[in-house]
Amino acid sequence: MLRQLATPPAATGPVEVESRHLSPAVAATVEAWFRGEITAFELSGIRSVVVAHPGKPELRIKIKGAGYKGAPLGFNQRHRSGLVAPRFDFDGRLMPDVASGHDNTWYGGASFQQTAVEHAVTQRLAALGYDVVPCLGHGQVTRQGRASWFSVFELDPAWRSYSLPDFSIGQHAAQTTAYGAQVVELAVRHRLVGYFWYVADPKGGAILIKDVHPFIGADPITMSRVSWVMQVLFALHIVALTTILVPKLRDDPDRPADAQALVFRSFCPAATPEDHEALRWQVVGPYMRGVPKGFDSRTLHGLLKANPITAALMERCPPEYLAL
């Protein structure tokens, strides 16, 4: 049962809602939310809500970009998280992707890029046979000439985020290794590069991919082998970093001593935490958070070739991506 957490404040000024790919019933539910007509909902993070499904009572509808903690979009404050997604040019130089990050959004909303890519990548993954949380469509909310975007998902209320403490250390470790294999598989076989998270279906045991808006299409015209490796490394580094920063994993006495390296083991079996630490300080810090003074692609290439993790990624990179 959905809990009635609060009554959203009345929307300020007329609002227009445009939906794409949604059924008429789901579109009407989304419009009712943005007009302040739905009061029974649950929060899911700071910018998503879960509401009743209009046609399938056993399921739920999740609206991402629904407003800050269930309140209406105010269109008076931009997000200022600093979460600007990195992209890398042909030489491997950082190009901040503001639209893919969060700072091109109204507070509690989403960007056009985030919602359109989430829907497109979800459809692509499903067509390829991957288990993925269904994204039904996306759209925009306009008020007083300003627009924010949203995406809509279909959820089973029994699904749980695949994280500690709901799953054991052993399960989490195995899934971390499997995640690394899946990131590389998508990049090598399907030219899709990005990071994502999982939910678990306790009824069927399936692990479903979610949150795919950071993905990009990686083609050999706009990317070289260096930039391909940098983009894939970033997707893997995000998860490796969580094994360091998540307190419940870090402090658990049963935590594997090499947890930090598990995400790299599918393609680099001998990867160690020290290998990742070297990348953190030699590549991630200098090249993924800014552009070093006097940037030189050959220097970056040398650093990537010298580390076992990124050297293994170089070997997995398809041959159509040009090398130095």
C-alpha cells in the first residue's frame, strides 16, 4: 500500500505536461501528479516519487524528475551538485557533460538528455535481452516558459535495491565482479558505455539494470582507444569507489580484503587494490577532474598502458578504435 506522506503544495501558475511514449492512462496519471492532484505517494530519492499504477494494481509507476522530495517543481533554482558527467575527446581530454550530469536541471527535475537517453538505452538493452527496469517514456513540464523533464518507470513494489545490508557480503562481491563484466561487454559488443545500478527481484531471482541515463554511444569516429578506455574506466571506477566509501561494506569484518579490485577482475584477473589506487592518483585525479596543464595524449596513453587494469582494457578495446 502507498503511504499518504504529505499533500503536495498547490502548483503555482498553470502547468503544461507533454508526455512521450506513454499510454493515455499512464500519461493522465503523470499529468495529475504535476498538477498537484495526487497525494498518496512514496518518495524514491530526492527527485522521484512512486504512485499507483492506473492499469496494473500489482505494479507501481515511478516518476523521476517529479520535484524535490515530492514538492512541485519551482523553476527558481538550478541544481548545484557539482555532479558533472565526464566525457573524453579523441585525445582523451576531459570534456564536462553538464546535461548528462545534474547541474543543467531545475531542482528536483531532470534534463532532456537524462530522460531521453534513459528511455532510449532502456529500450536498447531490453531488445538485446538484458534484464532492465522498464522505462515507459518521458516528457516535459512547462510553467511560465520554463521547462523541466521527467522519465516514467514501471516497478514491482517487491523489488529492492541491490545493496548492503539486504544482501550478504558474498552476494555483493559476486555481483560487483559481474557488474564489471557487464560494463565491458556493453562497451565491446554494443558500443554503449556508462555506469548503472541494480535492483533485485526476490520472486524470480533476477537482477535488473536501472539508472542508465549516464550512458553514451561510443563510436570510433568521435573516440579513440585512449578515450574509450577512459570512458570505460570511469564507469568501473564509480563502483570501485563505493567499496571504499560505503561504511557498511568498509566496516564489515567479513568484507573481502580485495573488494576494491573486484569490479576489474572479469577482464583483469590479477587486479589488486593497489592497481586501482594508482589509477585514482595518476589518472582519475589529474585527468578525470580537470585537464592537466600542458595536456599530452601520449603521456596519458603511457599511464594507461603501465597500469594492469587499463592495459587490460586496451586489449579488450575493439580494433576499429584507433590507437596512438
